[in-house]
Amino acid sequence: MAETTQQTQNNGKFYPPHAKPLKGTESFAYATWRFMRNPIEGFGPLTYSQPIASVKSLGVRMHVISDPAGMAEVLTQHEPAFKKSPLDQRIMGSATREGLLSVHDEQWKRQRRAVAPMFKHRHMADLAPDVNAVITAFSRKLGGGGEVELSAAMADVTFDVLAKALLGDPQGLNRETLRMATRRVVTAAGTLRPDDLIPWTGYVPRPVGPRGMMAIKRLRTAADDLLDERSQDNGGDDLVALLVGAKDPKTGEALSRREQRDNLIGFFIAGHETTALTLTWAFYLIGMDKAVQRRLRDEAAAIIGTRAVEYDDLVKLTFTRAVIDETMRLFPPAPVLARQCRKAVTICGREIEPGDIMILANYVMHRTERLWDDPLAFDPDRFIRQPELRKKGAPFMPFGGGPRICVGAAFAVMEAVMVLISLVRDYKIKVAPDCYPRPKMTVTLRPEGGIKARFEKL
């Protein structure tokens, strides 16, 4: 059985489950097996103690980086020298090969310019009422309270936000089917297999099995239906309309239908799965730490009272934002990023050659003692004591970094803060004291076996 630390309480702090590093004495075969079963459990002690650690496997040199300066060198300073790793491209390529998640260079820039306006501050302020409408509907469904499985419940909430706020609230969209299809694609694509150890190129198709292919087909059908509908009415300012009407300001070239569709599928996946898991872990953490939950409720009473949270409230909800940030530090939406070198460059003082793979281990960086005080503790106040942790160059990178940083990061934070503060104000959240789920990495970081929580109306 994979190892996680045992639950402990110390000085009033809660220490959530985490993957213990390897001891460094394991055989290569055992270490590889651990990594394949759950990538975050396959890192050795050197990755936690030094900025870069290198290993050669099947003729490919891999470098694990757990240092903010090294990550900035890969993602920003020398960004043109790297591309998404072949495995990354194979994992998501079956669903999003021509979308933002997979393409590079000019094709990526053209698409990024197309969707970026959707996430400007002005536009997000207009989307806040849509988020509130979904929260209200979820609260109405909860009624006086009850037991929920957090992963499923938060997936419901965030998919409804995606549909209402970003997709224009389309009628006839089978949301339950799409939620299940999205989760199946992430599971099928993100679970490592023995053949993933072979250094294929990014263009070699990666089979995802009959159920995975059926899920991808459902996502493609839904995306095509949305695009067809919007192409006919030619209206709206949501994400679908932006993709349909986007043109490169330099050439006047529109996105191809395949690019439009693959980007919509990318937003089905990234637009709700990551935020749903952030909220899942956040409710788990405050369910285990009653003092933090009380402070959130006090902040809600002081800032929003009984009304709906507004966009302008977000900057005042400092502790709520700190809880979300601390959740993403412990359970980052992107726990590991991978890049392949395509031009010789020096990273962390080490010579990196074309073909080398860079493993950017955010999960490790967020939990290493040389960068954080008491890194395994759930301590939201660290982001209040040290507001510089949110600045560039800090060892906190939940959404990646550089030009390819998640385009919807600000919206995801807005959504998470609004959902958390609204539900904590109205409900007491309880989690069983012996609930200690293993963090399991596919593309995202899920609690193995799920988390049951009871919401009790206040």
C-alpha cells in the first residue's frame, strides 16, 4: 500500500495527508512502479532537498525541478527552448490536439489571443451574478443539509458555473452526461501505463480504451452542437462566441473548426475539474479544522452579511482567499508539469540538452522545507503573513507560470472564493475525524475513494 503520513495535530494545526518521498535506497524498478501508480509518490529525497535532480531512464535524461527560479527559467526566461513533453501531448492529444492545452508557437499565440478577453477583470465582474445563481441553486438543492460526496458535489457546482457563465447557459445541454464524460476522459488519459515509459513522439496516438473513446466522442458531439448553435445565431459574448468569431489581428485568419472544438473540450476538462477539486480539498480541510471554519464564517458575517457575495467583495475576503491559496499549495491543480527541451540551455546551472525532459514538480516545491515554514501544515495565515508568496518568483505556482500560465486562473480563484464563503456562511461542514484520503494524481489531484461531508444548515 502506498504510504501517506498519519493524521496529526500540533500547535492547533491540521496536517493533511501527503505523499512521503522515497528513501532513495529503493531499486529502480520499485521507484518506477511507485511513480506509475501515483506520480507524486515517486519522487526521491533529492527532489525535496535540492533545486534540480537528474536521472536517466530508457535513454532519456529527466530533470526534476522543485525550485521557483528553475521553474521560471524553464517557463519564462527560456520558454522558447521548451515544448510540452511528448507524454503530455499523447495524454491530452486524443481530446485536445488542436487546442490551447496541446499546441505550440504561433498556433498557440493565436488561440491565446482569442480566449484571453473572456477572463479580463471587467468581464469577470459581469460573470459573478452567474456564479451566485449556481450557488443559490446548489443551496436550494441541499435544503436543510445532508451528506454529500464532495468530489461529485463540487463537480456539479463547477460544471454548472462553466455552462452558465462561460458557455452562455445553453438549453438542451446534457450536463450530467458531460460531467461523467469529462471525468472519464481525465481518468483514462491521466492514468499512467507501462507503455508510457517508452519514449514515443507526441504524434503517436495513445489508446484510451473503449470507454475513454466513447467519452471523447460525447465531448466532441457536445462541442460541435454548441458551435453549430452559436454559428447560426451569431450572438453573445461568452466563450463559445469568442471562439466562433475569433480572428488573428495580424492575418485576419479565424480559428479552424477543429481548433474551436478542441478548445471547448479543453475548457470542459480544465474549466471545472481543477476548480472542483480545489473546492473538494478546501471543504475537507475546513471540515477537519474547525477554527479555520469559524474564522471563515466570521469573515462572511463582517463582509457580506446575508446578501450574495459580489465581485468587489473579493479583495476584502482576505482570509477566504488565503484558505483557497493554502488549499492549492497543499493540493495544486497542476501538481506536475512536463516540458521537453528542443534547444541546448542551462537550467539551475546544469546543462540541458535537446530531448531532455523537465519534470516541474509543483507538488514537491510546495512542500519542501527549504522553501516553506512547516510546509506540511494547513496554515492559511502564511499567505497573510507573507503576501509576497503570490508574487512572481515565489515558490507558489498552482497554475504553472510564464506565457502558458492557465488562462482561466483568475476566474477559477474567483469562483472558488465565492462558493467557499457562501456555503460556509450558511452551512456547518463536518467531516469524519478518521477521514484521511490518499491524494491520487491523474492529470489532476483527486482524493482516493472520495470524501464524504455533512452540510448542516445554520
